[in-house]
Amino acid sequence: MNRSVLYDAPGPRGRRRILVASVAAALILVGLAALAVRRLATNGQFAGEKWSPLFDPNDVNFPDLWRLLGGGLLHTLTAAVLAMSLSLVLGVLIAMTRISASRWYRWAVVGVVEILRGVPVVIAIFFAYQVLPTYGFRLPLLWYIVIGLTAYNSVVISEIIRAGILAVPRGQSDAAAALGLTRGQTQRFILLPQAFRSMLPALISQLVVILKDTSIGAFISYEELLRRGLIIIQTLRNPIQTYLVIAAIFVLINYLVGRLAIYVEARLSARRA
């Protein structure tokens, strides 16, 4: 019985072609990987002195290196947590303002959202870094990162939340009105909690984006994880090894954030059930 829904199951000839193509693609990938490993070995990238500062506790550089990376990670997480918190708060306020705004000033809210959403986040950060000091706002580098990330991500989060609120069945608003709740109370106590539950995966994805975008701070000399990695590379001349470690740290943190999202979503679903 054919259980395929989206496409017809291939016949014997089609399966043979798929097998041949898969084997050929696998051989090409293995060949490219072998070529890459050979080139790395030729350039001495597997030499112990390039890896031991990162993985050998007996290496003289090991404590200082990981102390440097640990400080960079702390700076990264600080910027990310501040930007995430401010973006969530402002995102909720912007979404509720846009939904409840009167027609005579709604255009201003929509205009701000569209302008900030259309600006690349790197420009938002460099704008804060270059323009604010010219008007007397001399801040620590951390806050230029936070301001740039918040300006961009708050409007993106507001659109996610607004879509979640508009997706709530209209009967919920009608029932709240029948109970005598005001429009603001309906949004705060009825619509917003349901929107958060339905849009939680999209919100978590945007928070992960904020965490990754903190690496832009390296280009304004904010000593987050990537910037500290660049300092290590200039000293030890091991870019591949250092970038691999930094990438692994980011992957691990983002994986934990994703698992946290799954856990929170499961708890909310269980509570709702």
C-alpha cells in the first residue's frame, strides 16, 4: 500500500538512480573532506602546539586562555540578557500599542516598526556607537550593543507578538467584553498569554538570533567572546582551533536555549491541558 502523501513512491529504476546519486554524492563529500584534512595537515594545523593551549591543562597558556574566553563569554551573555529583556518588554509595548492605536497616530507606530525592521542590525549598532557620542551620550561599549540589538529586535518581536494576538479566536475578545473587561484588560489577561504560548517557538528563535548577534560587538572593540578569540588568535596564531572552540560554545548555548524552549512549551501545554 502506498503511504506516500506528498509524492509518488519511486519504482525500482528510480530507487537505483537515487542510490547511485547518493553514493556518488557521499564519495564526493568524503573526497573533499580528505582533501581538506590533507591540506590542514600539510599546513601543520594538527600540530600539538596549536591545540594544547585550548585542551591541555598542563599547557602554560591553558589557564590564561580559558580565563580570557570565560570573561568574553560573560560579556556576551550580559549583552544578550540585557538586549533580550529590553526587546521583550518593548516588543510587547509596541505590539499592544499598534493593535490598540487610534487611526490618527497608528501610521507613526507602523512607520517606526517598518523603518527599524528594515535596517540591518549591524547598522543599528554602528549608528548607536557613532551617533550617540556626538550628542553627548558617552556610554560603555556594552550599551551601544544593547541599544542597537534592542532597536532592531524589539520591533521584530512586536510583529511576532502582534501576529500571535491576531491569531487568537475573536470569540475570546467577545467573551472578555461580555464579562465587562476593558480593552486593555482583555489584551493583558486574555489575548497576550495565549499569544505567548502560540508564538513561543518564534520568540525563542529570535532570542537565539540576539545571542548570536552580540558577536557584532567585536567590531566596535567590545570584548565579548569573538573579540577575546581574536586576541587569542593574534597571540597564538591558531585561528582554526580558536574559531572551532568559539563556534562550539555558541552551538552549545543555543542548543540549551532550544531545549529550554521545548521544556517551557511542554509545561505550558501540560498546564493548559
